[in-house]
Amino acid sequence: MRADRTCGRLLALGVALLALGPARDALAAGFGRPNIVGAPAIGMGGAFAAIADDPSAIRHNPAGISLIPQTSFLLDVGLVIPDRQYQPPDCSVTGPDLEACPAGATTRRLEREMMTPTLMPALAFSTRFGKAHGEGASRLALGFASFLSQGGAIAFSDKLSRGDRKGMRKTQIALLEFVPAVAYQASDFLAVGAGLRIGVGLFDLDATTIWDATAPHGKLIDAPVKASTVGVTAGASLGVMVRPTRWLNLAFVYHTGMKVPASGSLDIELTPAIHKSLNVDLPFPQQLTVGAAFKPLDRLRLAVQLDWTNWASFQQLLLRYPPTPAAVYLNFQDAWAGHVGGEYLIGDSMVARLGYAIETNAIPDVSMERQYADGLKHTIGAGFGYAITKRFRLDAAFEYLFSPTAREVPVSGASVPSGLQNVAPGTYKGAVYQALLTGQFRY
């Protein structure tokens, strides 16, 4: 009987399922991984859709591979270090979702994410079926890329998630993509491309508590929870590159939304222990990008880009487990990101890059949790590239994502309906550090 009632207590798992915020590639819904795939793109602050001159174009703008005459191979390795922290209100502040302080305490303990480095590899390939150095290349191009486009992992110290710090210890939500692509250079003015995105959605959760929604005001129950799901889905990327003059490129890119139907198991350490099947659709939103790149000087190239991400399309998350499903309301809102970057050719073999990006928050106050630390985000990127030989080059970049001011989420007043109250009031800060090294071979 207790096992059946426990199903009503699992509503809080929906928040944990999105513990990273279902992050997108550029600047996540929350402080997730910044830009992805390729040091040239990261060094220019993500303003790469209108350049897309290496096989990473399969992600940034698939039309770009039709403009690369040589057969190209790209290997990218990124090292990502996140840093999120949450300071709950002082003990004098009370609320339905704030735990009581230990006797004699005046402040609640700061919760800080463990800054564990994570490797993010990617690979890409493109060809136009030409001979050596691209001679006789066709207008048709084929390519393939594999990369982790969204999400990552987050972990908090056991010391901060047990005792007076109950809740999530570790979680991972990610979308691994395998993308075959095709592109065609219709003329010197126009190129088009498309990619079939085969996405593998991954989710893992390790928490110390579950939420008893059957209690008068709800309460936490000490019962370790582990959940794991995996699923596969498909989506698409469409890209257009327009070149009105030899010094100007215009780009239009659309990525479809992807809901991954993931299935797996849910284990709760109660007496008796509970083991259930779990099904959830992991949401990743559609995105539209427009960009431009131009060369005011032969050695200087500048680029700008604007992204719209349709987070508002996901207002709730449906968790399906026997005997009845539960809906968790997300209340996300659309996000906008602007990118600007430049690169300067030094001599015949080296290029230096610098970029900046800014993105609005996707997570409103009512949905904020320590796992998100979302807010107005700024990104500074820098990098360089060096052609070791005519066929082989290395590019490196470093990126720092930060918020210049902490985000304050207030305690909701008593007049605010319970379903609209801020669930985790307090002060949020966050940053992400990323370093990338990209090797490229062409023949």
C-alpha cells in the first residue's frame, strides 16, 4: 500500500530531471556548456554560422561544407569546468520550500557545485569528392559529425546534500548527436545544406530525498532515489549561405526541436524498496539563427549572429510511471543570444580570434533551483590557429561564461498562489570555463 502511495510523492523528480536545465549548444538554459564544436567558433564568441569553413559547419550551418573544396577531417576536444552556487535566505526567512535551520544557526549553508572537469570530444568529416587539394571538387558535398550538443553533468558534495542539505547529489542530462549531412553549392551566390540529427538522450539522477505531495503542505522524506533513462529520436538542421559579394556572407540556420522518448528505471530506497519503470520525454527546443560575416580588410574578418531558442514551447514535463503519471510545470520562456567576433590573419600561417556573446535567461524566478543558476549571461572567447603544414592545422580557444551580478530570487508573498510561488528563493551565481583544442587534416 505504501509503495502505491509513494507514486504521488514523485512530482519533485520532474525538477531533478531538468537539473541542468535542458541546455542548448550556445548558452544553456542555466549555466551549462557555452558554445560547442570547434575552437574557431569558440574563439569568435559563437559567431560562426556565416563562416562555417570547416567540417564543424555540420552543426553551425550545414551549407558550409559545400564551400570546402578539400576532403577534411576534424577532431575536437573540449575541457569544461562549471561553477554554480546558491545561497538560501537567512534563517529569519521562512517559506514552504525552505528547510528549517539547525538549532542556533542564523544563516543557511552556501551550496556550491563541485568543479569537476569534463571532457567533451567531437569529430566531423566532409568531402566534395575532389582530387588532391580539392582539384575537380563537385558542387555536392557529404559529411558526418558526432558531438554532445546539449547538456552535461552536475554534482554537489555529499556533505552539502545530506543532513541539513537534502536533495540532488548528481545528475546528468545530455543529447549526443550523430549527424549525416548533405550540401549543394547552387552557385557562387547560394549554398544550401541539411543534416539528419539522430539524437541519443541520456538521463541519470542520484538524490537523497523524495517529495511527499500527499502531506498537507508537502514534505521531504529521507529516501535515496536513483533514476536512469535513455532514448533515441531524430530531428533536422537546415542551413543557407548567401554570398552577395566576395567580402560578405549571410547565413540562415534552423534546428528542429527534439523530444527524446526516454525509458529506464526508478529505484527508491524505502522499506520495502521500490523499483519502477520510468518513461519521460526529454525536451530540447527548436532554434533559429541568422548571421553575417564580412571582410573590411583582406586579413580581417568580422562576424555577427543572433539566435532565438524556443524554450517557451516546453511548459511542462510529463513523468510516466505506474500506476499514474505526474506533470511538472517548467514555465520556461524563450531566450535570445547575440554573438560578435573577429579574426585576424598574422602572416601566412597564424590567425588570432576574439569574441563576445550575451544571452537572456530562459528560467523564470518561479522555476529557479540551485541546479540552474540561470540569469543574463555574458561570454568572452579568445583563441588562435596555426597551419603546421598545408594539410594540417591546430586551433585552440578559451571561453569564460559569467553573470556580472548575482541573481536574487525573492520569497513569494502569502498572496501568491502556491503553484506560482518561487520554489527556491535566494541568491544565485554561476560561471563556466571551457578550453578547446581542434585538429584538422585536409587533402
